[in-house]
Amino acid sequence: MEGSKSEVEEEEVSYFNKTSSQLLEEIYNLSRQLLQESASLNTIPVVNSTTFGNNATDPFVLLSNGTFNNTRNNTYSRGGGVQLENKDNDFGNDAAWILTATFIIFTMQSGFGLLESGAVSMKNETNIMVKNVVDVVLGGFTYWLFGYALSFGESEWTNAFCGWGSFAINPGEDEMGKVYTTFFFQLSFATTATTIVSGAIAERFNFVAYVFFSAVNTVVYCVPAGWLWGSHGFLYKLGVVDIAGSCGVHLCGGASALVASKLVGPRLGRYDEGEGSLPMGSPTNAILGMFMLWWGWLGFNCGSTFGINGDRWKYAARTAVTTLQASIGGGLAGMSMSWYKNHRLEIGDVVNSVLGALVSITAGCALFTTWEALIIGIVGGLISVLGMPLFDKFHIDDPVGATSVHGICGIWAMLSIGLFVQADTMLGFTSGYSGLLRGGGFYLLGIQALACFCIIIWSMILTFIILTVIDRFIIHIRMNEWEELVGADFAEHGIRRRNVGVSRAVSVLGLEHNGFDYSDIRPQGDNPCHVKVLGELDMLNSRRGSTLSKAVGQVTQNSFRTAIIPSFLISKGKKKKTDKKNQVSTTEVTPIDNPESLLDW
């Protein structure tokens, strides 16, 4: 009796499983038909009862190859070089891909250095390169010490705001492969976010103050990185998509650059005679830096898929093509706009249009089609070229256009996902959501906008606090007038360069040729604003009995201090005083004995 009863129970269970499988099959395929009719999703796989097997009581199993599985188990990687799946099989292949990509990304520091040094006057180019070294050395140290812990630490103290744990990271043998791979990749992201700021404050930021800033600025990047890519992050849980860091790296760095350039103020004489762009110190260096960044960006984006196993290699291949496609579109747009405005190709427009397009495609590089990538790149290139003069209107002096290229284009990159992206069905990057123009509604667009808002507010507030504390309690963030006029290379690194004069050929042959007037082309390598200020200082008869700051106040319209910092925060007691006659904030500088000529200054 007991045996026959057991057989009956087994038959009932088998019948129940079979019936449940058929029922779930009918429900799923009916849902698929309805979704296809509404054009919300058109790539949902057809299933049959064999899909369920003995797991009929778990309806989410049928979606293991589809989109909705991620709404049940939201612990899958969405880029950023972070793998959250608990799968260690064949990770060695993925690690080889990621490490190789990171080696390539590391060369981007050279690209940033060359680009920034090419955009400033020649008397400051070495200083810019040294700052890039500082970003890797000190930024790398602090990211190892506490940055990774605040991004991806896993302990009972970890929360939706930040991670906690793994300070001074040193994992055991069982975990070191995946942890070290993620750490190495993310370290390259962290140093890039800081390097973006260095270009925006070039030619007037105190080097010692920058050393402090570079070390501490890691916290500006590492906390939002956890929001975007850590399984604990509140933006991650909401379904944000930022595969390679348009928001987490570029927008973060661009927002910080905006605050830093405003706090430190414009270069001496920068806007006295208009708001036009200044000549580059070395356009060749700038273009070479662009090519190195272009090369590094391919590793930056392709590596963010975090592997080549399974379907990841397909995303890596698409990423390479869309990244290149977007940069082509941006370059076409920038060249066209430059030719339309100036009747020649301005190097700054060409360089920044390509970089702006690369920033624009970075967030969704693995998800867009080639046509979408081209359009996104074109818009990004136009934004970068048109955005730089806009900031000059507000007298925000950004020599390399970092705020426009990385900041505004970073916002466009995030919003473009909310507009164009199709729900991802292989790796679940989009958690089942499609963009507005794909019939997915406003949810994804809203989440992308929310992420931009959160990271802009965080980066701007924290950067303001860090720089204000450094300026008030440690050292002034601004070089004094003498240091700025002689150049950071000479004042801070002991490098003295020969003068770069007007070409002998121009002097002999003139500035007109074939009906064109070339007199508006200024010499490369020097800062014309500084040349003007020095020329007027040389003509001042009262210079000997006054401080240099007071003399500069007589020949330039703007003080280098900005009104954004309250006076009680930047005052240093007896070290500061105000010239009541000219209302110029001055800094005491010991004058040179008997400054009879311009060379003495």
C-alpha cells in the first residue's frame, strides 16, 4: 500500500510539473506576443515546456536568456570594469583581456599630458606633465589606501551611499585574481578623473596646492563609482547604465574642473581684450596627445565590458566599432564647424570635437548601433566646439576645454542612452529597459538624468570644500603674480627656456599672401595676455616703490581672485591687504632690487 501510494504521489507531482510548465509556457508566449505588438520588445526568445524542466515552480528561469531575469536578480555587471556575477570559471581569459586593456588605458596619462601641455604656453608645458605624474603617484596611492574600499568594499558597514572594507587592499589567494583585476582597472579610471581637472586650471595653479588636491581628490571619484557600478549603489539598484564612465569619470571630472577653474580665477589679462581663444603653445603636441587618447579610449571602452567569455566578446567588438564611429562623426562635425566659423581648421576645434565625441559614446558604447553612434558623435563634437566659447562668456578660463568636452558631453552621453538604447537581452546591461525613442518610456531617461544630477552636485560641492580648505588652511591655490608671469616651469621646476620670437620669414615676406591677411595669427608658444601685462608693467614708473600685485592691478582689469569665495574664507590676516584706491586684492611679494628693465621682472 505504501509503495502504491508513493507511486500515486510521484504521478501527481509529475502531472503538476507538466501542467505548470505548459501554463507558464502559454503565459510567457502570450506576453511575448503582446509586447511585440506594442513594439516595446522584439527580441524575446520563444520558449516551450522543455525550457522549464524540473524548475516549473521558478517562473524566472524561463527568462534566463532574456531581459527580465535581471529584475529578479539585479547583481549583474553594467560596465565600469566591474564583474558582479559569482562565476570564476574561465575568468583567466577575461582577466587577460581586462589587464591588456588597462595597460592601454595607462597610456592615456601621456595623452592627457601632451594635449594639456600643447594647449598652454611653452613656459608651463613641463609643469603640466609633472602634474600628470603626480596624479598617478599620489592618486594611485590614495586609491589603494581608501579609494577602492569606498567604491567596492564589502562589509557590514557597506550601504547604498558608499562601500566599506578592504582598506589598503591586500586580498588572499582565493580572491586576488578578480579583486586585483578590478582594482587595477578602476585605478586607471580614478587617475583619469583627476587629470581632467589639471588641464582646466593650467598656468596659474600652485603646484604644491595641486599635490594636496591630487591626493585627496580620489574621494570625489571613488564614492560615485560605487553608486554606479557597485552592487550596493543606489543608482545601480535603480538601473542606471554607464558602461565605461561618461558619468562616473568624465562628468565627475568635468564638474570638478568647472569649480576649480572658477575658484582659481582666470589667467592674468585673459579677458582684458576679448573672449577669443588663445594660441596653443604646441599644436603638434596637442594633436599627438589626441591620438594617444584616441588609442587609449579603445581600451577604455572595450575593457569596460570586463571580459571576452560568453557573449562579452560580441559586446567588446561592437564597442570598438561604435567608439571609432562616434569619433569619426565628432571629427566631421568639428572640422565643418571650424571651417564655417574661421575659414580654416582650428586645431583646438578639431582636437576637442573628436574627444567630445569619444566622451559622448562612452556611456553606451556596447549598446548602440553604428548609425546611433555616428549621430551621438556628431552631436558630441558640436557640443564641445560650441560649449567652450560659452564658458568664456562667463569668464571661466579653461585652457583645454575640459568643462565642455568632459562635462557637457558627459551629460549628453548619459541622456543619449535614455533616448536611443534598445533593451539588452544577452548580458542585461539595461536591466530590461529601453530608451524613450525605442518605446521604453521615460524611466531609463529619468534614471540617467538623476545620475547626472547626483554626480554633478557631489563633485562640485566636494571639490569646492577641498580647494577652499587647501587655500584657507594649507597654501594658496593660486600662484602669485611673479610666478605666473615667469611661468611655472621656471618658478617651480627651475627650467629656463629661450625666447620664441617672430619668424624671420614673416618679417621679410609680410603677412599678406594671395589676397589673404594673416596678421590675425598670433605667435605660438607664449601667452599673449602675459606679454601685454609685462609690456605695460615695463612702462610703469611707479613700479619700484609698490608691490608687484598693486602694479598688476593697474594694468589688468580683473583680479585673479573670484567672487565665488567669501572674503572671510580667503583672507590670511596680515598676508593680505586691500588697495583702497583701486579696490584690488593684493598679495605681498618682495620686489626685485632695482627692476630697471623687463628682463629683471
